[in-house]
Amino acid sequence: MNLQGKIAIITGASRGIGKSIALELTKRGASVVINYKDNDEAARKTLEEIKEIGGYGILVKGDVSNYEFCNELVTKTLNTFSKIDILVNNAAISKVGLFIDMDEKDFDDIMNINIKGIFNMCRNVCPHMISRSQGSIINISSMWGNAGAACEVIYSTSKGAVNLFTKALAKELAPMNIRVNAVAPGVINTEMNSFLSDEEMNELINEIPIGRLGEGNEVANTVAFLASKESSYITGQIINVDGAFL
């Protein structure tokens, strides 16, 4: 899965799954644009690790829920690298709690990042990819976008929207040789799950048929495959990486 010479934008790439994806694409030869919203220290550390393995990347700070920022991100990438081959829409947020305790702001915050952010990035990247008749877009969804999760109603809804957005856009862009897929991780060993107690974590692991949490690099390997020519006939798919949880 050689990505030598490819240019990839990864949103939400300063830590967690996004960081794993940035590192994996770098190892396979891509130059990366690391988008992040808040954590300057984590973003710098990610870039340092990319340089340590002989890669090249740039940092672009900003909020993907803002359409104008997404335009600036794409413009900066094109000014720096002259092309965009891969877009990984990873940026997302969640809030765990009973639906009855959620308010309109919770809904707006989650939907604006998780689905509007993907619209914003795709809308700004697609004209460039169409002009070149090539490109791969990979959206990071969730197993809860397929099944829904209690206490994560809004998050599940946003990821369900990501799945249908992926399928519909794939059909529209396929004639232009642009592929659109999604990866739906299960429970991955990241900071996002750090709020769980040891007892809760053990109960969760017992529900996973493979008997453990997933690792960020296991999601990243799937993304790398979808970004490569080895997956050239795969588009419009939601690929589960969940240890057979669902």
C-alpha cells in the first residue's frame, strides 16, 4: 500500500485515532496536513513524531465546523503541496449522557463538528479532486452510526448521517474516479474512553468477541488501505473495525 508522493489532509489529527492515521500514512510515504482545533502541544508532538520517522507534514489549527476555515485549510494545502490526494475526515466530538439531559447546544455542537465539518471539508476539496479526476475520501464513522447507542443518541445520529453521506457522495463522485468510504471503529484504546472506570472497562471488554480493545493503528491500517490503489474498486462502503462487537 504505497502512498509515496501522496498528499493527505487529516482532520482532528493531533491525538487518538487521527494521530494514528497521520503516522500510518506518513510511514507509507504520504505527506500530511495535520488539522487540529485546540491542543497545540499534542499537535506539535504529533508533527515531531512524523519528522522522527522521516516524514513531512504541516500543522493547520482551526475548527472544521467553520466553512471559511475549511476553505482556508484547503487553500493552504494547495499552496504548499499543489495537490490533495487523500482527505480523512476524522474530527469528531461526543457527549455521554441521557438524552433528556441534553440541550440544543449539545445537539448543535456535536452535529456541527461530526457531520457539518465533513460537508465543509468535502465541499472545499471536491472541486480540486474533480479537476484531477482522482482522489480518495475516508470518513471516520462509528459502530454506533450503524446500531445506535443509549446515552449517545446525538453522537449516534451524527455518525448515522456520516454513513449515508458517504454512500450518497460515493455514487455521485464515482464517475469522476473519486472514491468515498467510511471506517466505523468499535471501542478503540484512546483518551476518549478514559472516563470509564476499570470495572466499566472490563465489562465492556467482555462484550467484545475478540476480547480486547482495538488500537489506533488498526483503524489507521484500514484507512491506509482505502487511500491506496489496492482498494481501487471499493467505494461507498462502511467498513467496521470493531472486533465483531456488532
